[in-house]
Amino acid sequence: MKITDGVLRSFRVARTHRKNEEKVNCVDYSPNGENVITSSDDDRILLYDMRDGKCKSNLFSKKYGVDLIRYTHGDTNTVVYSSNKLDDTIRYLSLTDNKYIRYFPGHTKRVTALSMSPVDNTFISGSLDKTIRIWDLHCQNCQGLINPLGTPLCSFDPDGLIFAAGVDSKTVKLYDFRAFDKGPFACFETRFNRVCDWTGLKFSSDGKQILISTNKGIIGVLNAFNGSVLHTFSGYNNSKGISLEACFTPDSQFVMIGSEDGRVHVWSTESGMKVAVLDGKHPGPISALQFNPRFMTFVSACSNTTFWLPCLDDF
């Protein structure tokens, strides 16, 4: 089924899980789309099977806390995540036996971004210590260190050849992963029409657009080649200045974000028009939102985790 305006408007809540006591801070799908994992502020890691919508694993990281959880490249049984309690070390965890494979120390302040390479076992991290570090899953020492002259967010492009850094909520810098030590090959100054802090940065799956989330009621879509602002989307609730995750649909044709009032807002990246507002009955702000990369479903989360499916009766 192709993703269209009508299909997106037809989405309904299929199942809601209420296993978390506090906010879900991150959601990630396995590369094959068959599993989804969540991390939350109550130190819990939950693994769900997308085929039946059931929770199949409940793990804890009580000592270190857990945030920014990510599946590793090509592996549904291992993840990396940042710590938000004891220290700022990144941890590499086996989901099958709940044991740590490796630690990645180096950051001296909270990690604000983690991005896995889509092609190999490398990943990058950004931190409030104003550095970007490059890692390999097989080695605990960082393989590269970048000082982007500000506090960075960072993300790989879909080919794993380029990564972007969003610096100090005003500049996008593009780096060639094979020659990152030479500095950025492009820099774009980007300002939105209201004062805001950037909270997330992602490439679209076709690599042509960059999505920037903020702590205000506005998100932006940039041209990934020249940095021009293609669209700014607003009209959703974020009066408290919190971090609400936005995402592209897998075809890069739509952008989605949750809101304070528990609804999901959807816009077309072609027309710039809002095409849907979906009510997930969330009791709190939707802090995490991801569309499945393989199947026609998405997940939204506050303290509850909700799975959505299109209503085929509408077609």
C-alpha cells in the first residue's frame, strides 16, 4: 500500500501499552521492521514484537539510566544507548542475555544525539560537552573527535557517507565521513521565525531533506544540498518548551510530530499542507514518534506506547 493523504488520515490506534511509569524518551525500530524498542525515564527498556503487538522483553538500566536507544547495524539483538544518571558513557547491550558487550567512555556531559551508520558498525554521538565522537562497535576508544564550535546534534545520511551536525540551534554543518578531520564541506546558517532550541536532526530516507525538531511549536524541513528552508510546520501544541520527536514517513513524502495534547500532526513535504491530525488519546505529551521503515504502521509514546494501523475499511 502506498502512503497517501487518505491512508494517513485513516490511521487508528491498534493497541496501547501502559507499562511505563514515566516518559518514554526514545523509540527505535529494528532494521527489518519486525521489532521496536523503547527507552524511558523510569530506567526501563521494553522490546515489542510488531507482528502481534506484544511486549516480549522487559529490561532495566537502573544504575545508569537509559536514553537515545538505537539498534545496531543489521542486528536485532543488540543496541547502544546513552546514560542519563551515573555518567555520560554510551553502553552496548545484548538483548538476548541482558549483558553489556562494551562501554564507550569519553563524553564529559550528557549525550544529546546518537546515530548509527546505515552501512557498517560505526556510530556517532553528540554531547553537551560540545564534541562529536565517532565510534566503532568493536573498540571502546573513540575513532574520531570533532569540535564543531558549539553544542551539536548529529545524524548520518541514508548512505552512511555524510553526516550532519546541527550546532547551537543555528548552523547545519555537513561532513564527509571518510574525511571528517578536514572539517565540514558545507555550512548553512538557518533561522526560524521564532526563538527556539533545536532538539533533533534527521535526514529523509532519500537523503534530499533534513528535518529539524525544536522545543517550540515549530519544525523545519531543509534542502540537504544547499540548506534552504523548504517548509516550516506549526499549529501543534508545545507551550512548555519540551522535546517532541518528529519523523519522516519512509517515502520522505510526509512529516509527523506529536503534541502536548496527545495528537499526531502530519504534513506533506511536497505541498507543505497539513494532511491529518490523529488522536491517540495520550494522557501526556507525545515525546517519541517513529514510522516503521518496512511496514505500514507507526508508534507514538508518552508514558504509554501506542501502535497505529491504517483502517483498510476506508479503501
